[in-house]
Amino acid sequence: MPVDFDLSPELVALRDRARTVAAEGVRDFGRHNDSWINGFSKDFAKRMAEEGWIGMGWPKEYGGRERPPIERVIVAEEMIGAGAPIAAMWFSDRQMGPTLIAYGTEDQKAEFLPSMLSGETTWCIGMSEPDAGSDLAGLKTSAVRDGDVFVVNGQKIWTSFGEVADYCYLICRTLSEGPPHKGISELIVPMDLPGIEVRPITDMTTNRHFCEVYFTDVRVPVENLVGVEGDAFKQTMVQLQHERGGIDRLVSNRALYDLALERADTSDPVVRQDIARLEADYRVGRLLVYREVLQQAPTGFSAATKAFCTEHEARVADFVARVLGAEAMLWDDVGKGLAYGPAYTIMGGTSDIMRNILGERTLGLPREPR
């Protein structure tokens, strides 16, 4: 029996509308490479909200639209593929909203979800630390209970949007005894609280979304604790499933690829072979993402999706550089985008870490004796 992979007429109409809005976003705010992390515009976030494209799959009781997950993927692919600036709302839509809906109190949902849905607030994620990047169990930022507040001390790094965020979703340690995975908690930290210092990090592409964030005796209300105190490691792992298996890991540099296609010498059989492989990989990656959002993939398989998709993005960057030749060395928008290439397989967990997760947690393989 043949399998039909064509989109329904309703999904085609949604894709066409998203394509139009994405083009308008590029026209009004410029094209951004890796626009989900480098294209920051509060105005465009509000435009996304007006279209009903923030919280598309969230429950209606919390202001969402309860649309099928595939619709969000279609909209996101058009936005990121075109380079439309969605970064101001992306973390809220992708991770923070679903996390609060799953683990937050009703008061937290009532306080924080509406401003996410309207595109008015931007969130950052306080996860990595200088000595605890991919190993989250090694984090040391502490939150000590003092009456009706937690007193937070520590440092986070690679905190995207830390400089402009309204809130930080902080992964911290509230208990130091016991196994390293125990004692981890999640707090909502308003970024205007006293004791928070943000230092932007300018990377080699001149982007400044990465930040160092220092917490010195920051007093966070106890009611901002999300989920179970000291037992939030599983919550964080679920959150990372949202982060690692999405369409943003496949089409971040699609706009550069489309540019290269216009310039490629398709009379060259080697070039045609490169294009055929990349086009095939786009389709494979899209199917992997679809499996994630339709909950058809095994538990933990987002690690495989991320590894495949981000390594594909790195191959796309190599192809664009080969097609453009010496022009790719010019320091312009294209050059900056290509310089970002090595980051794809690092952000959100390196490919090596993803393979370890697959081997140990999904396939159940034994660890190599030390």
C-alpha cells in the first residue's frame, strides 16, 4: 500500500501563510542566519502572537490553541528557513511554556503563560556552567532556602538572551548531599532582581546572544520553584527533549543553502551529487523531526535526531562555502553565517554526548570499563 507524504490542503494553506509572514519579517527586520537564536525582534514576536503561532499546541485552558504538533513544525520551518527573527519568543514557545504546563503550579501558569503567548516576555535558560556544560549533574549554582525565599549564588555561561531576557529558567542545586543527579531544582528568576550581573559574550561572528550570568545572594521567592524541590533532573531531561529534537536543528542555515543553489554549477556532476545528498538528508531530517513531534520515536531518540540534523547543517555550511569559493571569505552576512557552522553540533549537547545518550539510555549498551 503506498504511503502518502503530501500535506493536506489545510496544512498547505498554513505553510503558504507562514511563508508569506516569514517573507514580511525578513523584509521588515532583515534576514538572520540561525534566526531562532540570532534573530531577536520583540515586534516580530508580537506578530507571531497575532497569528496565533505561539503556543500552538498548548492546551486551550492555558491560552493555547491545541493544534496538532505538525502545524507548529510547518510554521517554524518556514520562519527559520527564511531567516525571520523569531528568537524573542522561541525559548518560551519551545521549552518554557510546555515545562510550566507540565510541572508548574496553577498560580505560575496564570502569571507567566499569558505574557509568553502575547510575545511580550523573553526567557533565557540558566543551564550550562563553566565546569558543567554537557554534564548537568555537575552543576554547582546553589539555591539555599531562607524562609520564604531561595538565596541563589553561582555562575551560568552560554546563556542565550541573558542580556535581554525578562526571566531566567534556572537549573540549580538545592541539596549537595547524595548522588549528583539528586538535589537539582528549577526556579523562575526575574532578571531584574538585585544581585544579577550579565556579561554578554561576543563570539567570532560578532553575535552577542551568549552571556555569562552571575548570581550573588539573589533572593528568589519560594513560590517560583517549579516542580519538586531537589528532584528536578527528570524535568530538565524532558525539557531537553523539546530542545534537541526540533526543526530548528535542521533548517538553521537553509537560507544560505538556497542562496548557494542559485549559484551552484549544476552542470558539474559532483555538484549535482552533493545537492542530491543534501536534499535527501533534508527529507530524512524532516521525517525524524516529525517522528519526535508525533511521539512516534523511542524515548530519548531526540539525541539521534539532533546528531543527524546538526551534522547535516555542518555539511550544508561546507557546501555553501565550496560553491561560493573565495566570496565565502568576505566578512558579510554570508561569511558570518558560515563561521557559525561549527556551533551546530555543539549547542544543546555535542554529537559525542548525543551518541553516549543513545548508547546508554536508548540502546542499553554497557559502559566501557575504565
